Amino acid sequence: MVLEELLGQPYGDIIQERILDLMGMIATEPIITNETRKRLAVGYEAFYDDRPLPRGRPLAPATWLEHAGGAGSIASTPADMASYLRMLMNQGQGPRGPILSEESFDLMSQRIIKAAEEGDGSFYGYGLGIRESDGHTYIGHGGGMIGYYSYILADMDDGLGVVVLMNGPGGRSDEEIANLALKLLRAALRDQELPPMPPTDPTKIENGAEYVGTYRACDKTLILVAEGERLILRYGDERIALERRGPDRFYVDHPDFALFLLRFGREKRGVVEAFHGPDWYTNDRYTGPTTFDHPQEWNDYPGHYRSHNPWLTNFRIVLRKGALALVEPSGEEEPLVPLGSGVFRVGEDDRSPERIRFDTVINGHALRANLSCGDCYRAFTP
């Protein structure tokens, strides 16, 4: 909007004239329109949009939408994106002269704030992520649209870059693929032995013994045992191998566990509790409190909410251990921090701008949740 005001042109025309034309990126479009769709690979998302994606389960064509904003509006090819990344690696110099001034590139690649969520040595500049690792400086950024995922990553010291374009979710994220490709390129450049491929079997869990035990929640019981490098859930007469989905997070391939990941909590004595949606389980090592107070009106908020926003079609609110949490379909959770007057901050970080408010309570159920993205309405599904 600032560019359009300053230059008196539509955003797409500005990007076309000041970047794409100068770069010779003739296969790239600066905005996504219905005409763009004729050239695009079909984008895909999970068939079930309200739960973690199981391995090997069906995908479905993603919702189509036009877009012309400052994020997610570029449609490109690997060759064109390689040209763009090469320009960044050359600190703003394009094939026909400078695209960015030296000052502008320095602003993009400066270490303005720490990005702790990206790992040690990670920072944000103006539009780029910067990471320091093993004596090398990396720049990069992810991108995407509904049904599409992308990542660019460059090693500024070895002069190597990677572009990842995907038209659907895969077994690994676009960032993981970019990091692996860069390691392979570096090894090939130095005529070194190629690094081993990362494990592809998510049921191989080296530290499975840490989670072994019996976990109880009222009338429910979970029994976890380690068998070799597998962590097994004994569930009735079934034995289910858990799939790792992150630190202390697992997917349980069973209909009764389909909507949420199985998460674990720790104390100094190790793993002491487990969470699945609103259910809270503890084992014999747990020494904390067992009862929790919360405002009575919070009982009206848990449930499944849907919106018409294609970026966040739905989410669930759970009440557990006296606190509310927002659970995304992927299984990621964010605590809801009360701010007063029925408003909650989404996330523990006080820098988070996301807010949620519940209203229209009928028969003990809030029918609407106003999230920062807009109004979301209670769904009939659990």
C-alpha cells in the first residue's frame, strides 16, 4: 500500500517493472489471477482439513483464490527463483545491474531481532531470515499460498543456494528439504562424502524409553511401552506405533486419536504427563497439583470453530488444567492468555498481536469466536 501511494501504480506493476523485468524473470507473475491458474500446477492440501495429516493419506485439490497482496502473491518457476536468489547472494546485483542498493541489501540482511523460534543464531532483517551456523551465514525465507509451499535458502560463504517449490504438503517441510539440499551441495562442492539422508521412518524413536509408563485421566488409561526403537501405545487389544511429529509430540494412527496429537510434558524427573485435546493424563512421576480453578464462563468456550478464511478454516478450543488453548488442525497449540473484558491473547509471547474473543453464548456454548482473522462459528462436529 505504501508503494502504491508513493509510486501511483498497482502493486503488481511495481514488482513487474522494478524486479521481474530487470531480472529477466519472464516466467514469473507478480500477482495471482484466474489467468495465472492456466499455467499453475494444481495445489493440494489434506483431504481432512481439521486434523493432523497422516502419512500416505489422501490429499484434495486446494481452495483456489486470486491474490495480489504483499505476501504470497508470486507465481514462479525454479529457474526464475534461482535467478532471484542469485541476485540476493550477489547482494542486490542483477544480471543487468543493481536491483537493490547496497544500503537496502544491508537492511534486508541485518540482524535486527533474534528469532528464537528458528533456533540459536537466528535473526530477522527486513524481509529475510538470517542464521549463523558452523561459521557460515545463511539467508532465506519461506513462502506459499493455499496448496503451495516454497523456500529459498543461501549459504553466503560458499556461494550456494537452493530453491524449493512444492504443490502440496509432503513428508518433510520445504525448509527441511532446503537445508538437506544445501548440505548435499556443499559436500559435492568440496568433494566430500555426502551426508547421510535423514531418517524417513517417523516411528523410529530413539528416546522412546523416556515416555514409557501408565498414564491416567479419570476413567481413561494410556499404556506406553518401548519395543526396540518403537514407542507402542497399548490401546485395548491394539498395539499402535507412535509417529514423531516434533519434540514430545506424536501422531497416533487410530480413529480415536485422529483429531489431536499426543503431547507430553516434563518435570525434573522426566516425562510426567500427557495431553490429547482436552484430556490430561499423569503418570506415577507427576508431583504437581491435580486440581485447578478457572472462571466459570470459560466452560462456555471449548469446542470446534470454523470460518470462511482459507488460511485458517477451523480450530478447536480446549480447557485443560484450568487453562484454555487454541489447537490448530496441524496439532500445534497456543495458550490463551486472559487480558480482561473477555479478550485473550493467542500465545505466551507478549509480543503476539493475535486476539480472540468469545460471544453469543446460548445454553452454555459460545457460538462465535472473533479471532484476529475475523469471525469463526461453532461447528457441529467435535
